Amino acid sequence: MASGRNRVQEISDYIREDKSKVSKYLITLQTMRLVEKKVPCGEGAGSRKGIYKLTDNFFRFWFRYEFTNNAYYEMLGADAASKEIMEGISDYMGGCF
């Protein structure tokens, strides 16, 4: 979700897991209040048009930058890694505000 895959089908394709299993995990994450489902205006809560978003900005940052690029950032070093992250930080911060 942090990288932009926010529909059940997109998530299941990316992690190569069955949609029913992904849905079960998303429900668990919603119960823990780490994920929320956003549904378009006029659609019911059970709509398939809904998208899932991480609610915690720390998790969003961690999974968008650190989790996927940990080894790369270690090779760059702290200064170069922070400069690279700051170049794209406006894309990340848009969702926060």
C-alpha cells in the first residue's frame, strides 16, 4: 500500500497471494487500525471500488522508503540516502496533509 498498490487485486497480484487471503489480512489490519478502507462517495461500505490506505504515517514512511531500499541506503550512507529521500518527500507528504 505504501508503494501505491491499494486495491485488493493489486495487492494480491504483487504479493502473489489469493485475493481471499489478502482480504482476510486487510480485515485484521483494519481491526488493528493500521489500515483503513476509503470508499467513493455514494458507494456502500462493501463496495469493490474502495481502496486501502495505511493510517499511520510512520508505517507509510517505513514501508515506502526503508523497507524496500534498506540495503541500497546502507551502501549510499546516511547523508546521500537522506538527500535522495528528500528529493521525493513532497510526493510522500501530500498524503499526510
